[in-house]
Amino acid sequence: MPDFEEKDLFRLAKRHHNTKRTYLLVDHLQGKHMPVSPAACLTMLHTLGDKLREKYPGPTLVVGFAETATAVGAAVAECFGRDCFYIHTTREDLEGVGEWIIFEEEHSHATEQKMAAAPFEENLSGVENVIFVDDEISTGKTLMNMMEKLRVRFPGLEGKKIVAASVINRLSDENEGLMNSAGIICESLLRLENIDYSESVAPIEIDEPRELEFTALEDYEERERSRNGFFVYLDGISRRKCPEMQRGFRTGMRIGDYLDKLFDFYPDYAIAPEYVKPTLGADLLVLGTEECMYAGLKIAEKLENSGLFKKVSFHATTRSPIGVSSEKGYPITVGYKLPSLYDGGRTTFVYDLKKYDGVLIVTDAEELDMKNAEYLAGVLKYAGVRKRVEMVVI
């Protein structure tokens, strides 16, 4: 099992217009804010998952935290076998869910998260462990507040091992002791000292992510948005055959079922990647959107493993506003504002875009606004994508 050190997982960035916490820990292997090899990302995530499976080998329910850790949690669930049930919290509004468990996240720019109650409760019976997965734990207060609510609402948690797992653990000894006293075991890949980095980032000169002056791909006529055009929208097969994929882990699925459906319905990308190379080129970016990270990461893994591409990278759009800087060693060197594909009134961001032959966007946006999709394609074109952008909706 590989070891990970601070230099492998930790980059320090400055938040833009966030008074709660001015700094942000950026993990360049996580596949969120910075492009990464899918293999390198999944090696890191599966290392965490394998460690947890070895220590807690029994039947397990995994809960991930939106939005940054949605793929982290899914990769951990993958390590527990195809029958592992995985659910992540969400900030999206879904109809017909019924009861939500709502809680607040500290330090966040978008504080309210919620978890669908019924699927969590239905899958508690028969498991020995409930593992909550985040990218970083700094104080533990969010999870302790959440557990206080969950234990009242779900008596079935009694007797289960409750594990707080993270890539990075920054808990002080005092706070970890409080979590242990609350019946929560802490596990991580990397333990760091609990340091307030506010003074470290204070002198860094940052710029706001750019907002480009266009609303769509204005240089392209409708006829040029055909199969031979720059931007191609491929309606997801799962819209017709597998609508539960769009809710996906927001209402929970067994990890094996999710992967079966993903790869059954997307053979062009997942099974026959030779289709992709002629259209998108040899240097490829697969871009997830907000909470939809795991599907893109797994498709990117297939494409990378095919051996047909010179290079495949993966990362995702995000709600997180991060300052951009050209200072040496700073992780976020370019950033763009975007209207969300899920809610046109919400601003999201994409960072560290590079020049690629092509980009494959993988999203599960249920009510996709094509103007916003074209805006994203326009940003990618502006950033230097040479050949083509394709978008697939799962």
C-alpha cells in the first residue's frame, strides 16, 4: 500500500471573498480543482479505501460529503465490494425525496448540506460499519453535529462502528478526543498539524476568476454544432433507460449497480474508447461537474487504460471561489466563472485549464440549460481546446 506525504497531497491556496476561513488546502491528486491522471487520483483514493476495508472488514455503508468528496466516498465504497451502498450529501434540490436530514458545514461558502433519510435508514440494517468520508477534517464539529441528529433520528445506528475517514486529518488532539468520546473513530491517509494558515496566505496577491464576455459559442452557427462542429451535446442514454442514474448517489446506490449502469449505457466512452480519439484527439480532458465527479473519473480511467491516448486528465467544476495567482508554487494559476449547469442563477468555477485537443464533459444535470452548456464550451475554447468539446449527460 503506497504511503503519502504532505508534499503529495497538500497545496495551500487563498480563498476569494471568504471571511470564515481565508485559506484552502488543495489536494492536486484529488481530481477536483486541478487536473490529474485518473490512475494517480484513483491510486490515492483506493489507498484510503483499502486501509479502511482492512481495518473494518464487515458489511459497510459509506457516506460522502458534497461536493468535494463525492468521488472520494465513491472510491472508498468501491473498495468494500460491489454490494456496498453509497450515498452522499447534496446541496441540490430533488423532488419526491421526502425527508431530508439537514446540517451546516463549517468554513464553507455554501453551508447547508442535506442527506436523504429513507435510503440511509433502509440500508443501515445488516451493516457493521458506517463510514463518513471527506477530503479534509479540520475540527470535526460538522460531523459531531450531524451524528447528534442522526443518532436521534436513526436508532439503528446503535451498535455500529462510526468512522470519520478523510484524505487529510487536521484535528487537534483535543478535538479528536472529543470525537472519540462521541463514539466516532478517525482514520486518514495523512495527519497534519492543526495550523491556521491565514497569516501564510495573507501576503499572496490573488485575482478573482475571470468572467468572459460572451453568453454562448457566438462564433459558431447552429449547423456547425453538428457532429462535425466544435461543441457536441450527446443526450444521455440513461435519460430513457435508467433515470435513477441522474439522482445517483444523492439518493444512494450500490456501487456495483452504478458502475454496471454507467458502463452498459456508455460503451462508446467506457468500452470502445477508440471512438473518442478521432473526435477529441490524443490529449484529452474529462471534466466532471460539481457533485458529479465519480462517473467522469471512472470513464477517464477507462480511456487512460485503453492506451489509445497520449494523455488523459481529469478534474471538475466547483462551487468553491478560489483566488488565482501567478506566484511561484501557488496551485491555482487560472480560473473562470461559469453559470452552473444545474442552476443558471448559481455561479461556479473551473480552474487550471490547459490546452487540450479535446474535452469530454460528464454531467448529471437534470434540467440542462444549453446556453450555460455552450458557455462552458466557450470557456474551454478560449482556454485553448483545439479540436472539440463533447458533453454527455448520464
